[in-house]
Amino acid sequence: MSLIYLNALRAFEAAARHQSFSAAAAELNVTPAAVGQQVRSLEAWLGIPLFTRAGSGTARLMLTEIARAALPDIQAGFDRLGVGLARLKDASVQAGLTVSVSPAFASKWLLPRIERFQQAWPGLDVLLDTNLRTVDFQAERIDVGVRYGGGKWAGLTAVHLLDETLFPVCAPGYPLLKKGRLTEAALARSTLIHDLSMASDPDYPTWRMWLDASGFLDIRADHGLRINNSAAVLQAAMDGQGLALARSVMVKDDLEAGRLIRPFADKGLDCPLTQAYYVVYRPECGELAKVQAFRDWLLEEAGK
């Protein structure tokens, strides 16, 4: 197939995925008119229509039945092309690795350790894509990532990395402490810092759930400070602004450094979490040397 129709196929695939010429154009860094022209040239070459409009007055595109049937094979073909190009690039000194992680995981776990990976792989440039939203590994050219959840994501291989528990933490100088511990009366007067970054997950424990499970049924949990970033929640606790419910993976280094303490450590009030951290990547990229290197390094670090 000539290059012109390969470009037209790429325009068709992007437009089909986004159901929009404009969104496809933004991804491909061309104009919507250019995407439309490439799709029309492909339709003329094939002799069949590929899209219909969703309705009058809308720019949303609908695939024709034959186009919908062919799309998975076209996408699989581009996937294989991408893997082939990645293999070629792997062999060059300019090889790069794009890693997708949450901002909190990056700042509290990955960044304090990433220098060891760079020392082991000095020729591999790492680009950290820190995002709270769920990214599309194919569209955004992500090589590997770390996700928190149940271990199943469509189109991705997931390798278990880290389990964790949940428990309260505060600054060692928190004024309501007595010999590093909190009484129930002091807990009732404490400011509770709520992590809203997981608020949409019904399985993620809240202060109300922890208080009830720990026997503090009469202590209110509907007040306090609310923050939508896990790292900022821990920073607020370090600054003495109240108590935070901390995930063990995120808070490990701060506890070891003495920046935070566990005021109920002697009571065994840890809350096990049903979700965990996973290394994730597209199955067809699992054979790439750079993906294997980063995955194996993450697992080694987690094992420590």
C-alpha cells in the first residue's frame, strides 16, 4: 500500500476512535479539513463510505457497519507497526521510555527511587507522565505505567506490584499527642484530613469506615480538611494540620524519616485494602527490552 493510503488509514483510525475529525486532527497535529480529506480519499479508493453523521447539526461521526467490522484489524495492524518501530528505536542510544503514574505515586514512591533505575540504564531517557485521569496507552504512546485498582484494565497486562494497608498518621509535633499517642477524646477533637483523590472509588476506605471498624462509632467524620491529592494530604499532616488516613506504600519513606508517626500503632488498627498497585503495559509491548527492564526494576524495588 502506498504511503498516501497508510496516512489515510491513520486518519480513519483516529477519527473512528474519537468519533470526530477535530479530535483526530488534534491527535495527529493536522487540521480537521486534512483529516476529512484523507478519509474521503480512502473512501474514494475503496469505493464505499466509512462514516455517517450521528444526526443533523452534530459533528459526531458514526462508523458504517463494514467500517466497524474492519476497524479492529486496522488498529491491530498499527499496534504491530508501533511495536516494530519501538524495537528499532530500542536499539538506538536515543531510546526513550514513557511512564504513566499518578502524581502522588510519583512524588511519594517513584521519584525517591528512580535514580537507581537511571544508573542501571543510563542510555534510556525516562519521561514521567503524571496524571490523575486514566490515560489511553495506545493513543498517548505510553510504554508502561503503574495503576492502583483491582488488577484488570481493558487492553493492558497487569503485574502485581504492591499491597498496602491504611492507618492514621500525623506530625510528631501534633499538639494533641501525649507521648506519641492519641486518646479517643483527642481523636474526637482532631482535624481529619480527607483524601478526595479516591472519592469516586466505592471500595476505598473513608474516615467513617476506619472509625467504625476501629470502634470509634461516636466520633464524627463529616468535618475536617478535604484535599484531592494524596501527596498533598500527607504534606498537610506533616505540617501539623491534622490527621490523615495514609496508605502504607505512600507513607513508608515519611515514617522512616520521622516526618510522620502512627498515633495508634500500638492498637493494631490497620485497615487492609482490597486494591493494590500494578505494573501495566500493552501486551504487545511486553517483549520490548525497555519495558521489561522497567517492569523488572519496579518489582525488585517493591521486593525491598
